[in-house]
Amino acid sequence: MPPVQPIRPAATVILVREIAEPGFEIFMLRRTSKAAFAGGMYVFPGGRVDHDDHLHKYDAYRTGPSDLQEPQLTALGNEWRGFYIASLRESFEEAGLLLAYTEDGSLLNYNDPDLANRFDSYREPLHDNKLSLAEICATEKLKLALDRVHYYNRFVTPLGRPRRFDTRFFVAEAPAGQAGYHDDIETVDSIWISPVEALARNKAKEFDLMNVTRMQLEKLAEFTSAGDLLDASARNQEFPVHRPRIPTDLPRSKK
């Protein structure tokens, strides 16, 4: 019997923004080809849930979840805090996008170049576990905007893959005044793209996607605007759990 691969809890966030023409765009990153998992693929910001993400110290640095999000908390279970915090941490670490409120209650933006450079300097030590998201919040007097991040669905990597994740996907509107940019460590390119265009480019074999990412994009493409998607995500009452399987009855090649 082959060894059973451990399943790692993970969180991923689909960041969306409205565009001038009808439709919306999502933020995607291209993982380095050297990555052990999803090398060379375009993905949403996300990663493993760390122990630190679960700690109650984050209660002092968050706004929300709101009463409207109660069904999301129920679906996530007792570890809901860790998944929300991980989704925001990974969004900032990998994409530089941080959903947080400043002291005056407005959403953080990088309109000030000095502020933008300061926050960019936090990303590498955060990635290297030399700095925590809580410490950044304390230094900058921020409250993480959990009320703007909505649990969407869950995917479990099938048995047989070299790495397995139990991933909770979230949806959030990208903060205005933050453009997003790959970290040049785990990711080597970044793009704002519509779900329809991402699927078309994938079909043309010029935009590599994992099956789970393609499946998410197919559902996202059913929405006509970011507002519709965000409203549906905020009011959602059902959170499907997808457990795809690797086909075991593929035809054998002829010798």
C-alpha cells in the first residue's frame, strides 16, 4: 500500500474588481516553474493555514465577521478564524493586496508612495516567518477587514496527488488604491483578467490552470458583474465541498 499523503488545511482568496466595460476582473498569479506544487500554473493568492493564523490575538486586529456572515462561520466550523486570517495573510504576502481598515475607518490604500514602499517591505519577512500579520497590524494601527471577505466553497485535493490540500476558497473585492503585484519568490507574474478570458486562453493552451482553478473560473464566468458576485457571496447560505477523484479506469496504452 502506498503511504497516505497528509492533507494540509489551506485558504485561497479570489480578489475581484469592476472594470469600465461590462464584466469584472480577478487577480491571478503565475507560480514559479520550480515550485513543488502547481509549478508554472496561474492560481489565485493562497496557501497553507499556519498555526499563528488561528491565534486569538487576531481578535484585537479585526473587524467582522458580520452577523450576515454567520452561515459562513457555521460552515467553516470552530477553526473559522484561521481560514479568514490565512486568506488575508496570503493575499498580502503573495500579491501585496491587504484588506484592512486604517484608524479613521477607511480602507487601506497605497496612494502615498512612501506608504506603498513601507508595506512592500513587510512582504518578504512575512513570507520568511520573521514577521507576523498581527505585528504589521499593531505597527500600522490596522484592523483586518474580515467583514469584506466571504467564504465561497471548499476543494479537497484527490488521493494520489503528491501534495494534498483541504482548501477553503473566499471571495473579496480588491481594495481600491492597491494594484497588486507578484512576490518574485513563489510567484513570477501577476495579471488582472476576466474569468471568460482566462478560460479562453487556457483552452488555447497559453494560460496553464489546475483543474480546481478552471472549475472555479467556470462558475465565476456565470456572473456578469463584480457587484453581483460579491452580493451573492455575502448572502450565500450553501457552501459545497468538492472532492474530485483521479480516474482509475483510464484505457491502457497499446504496445
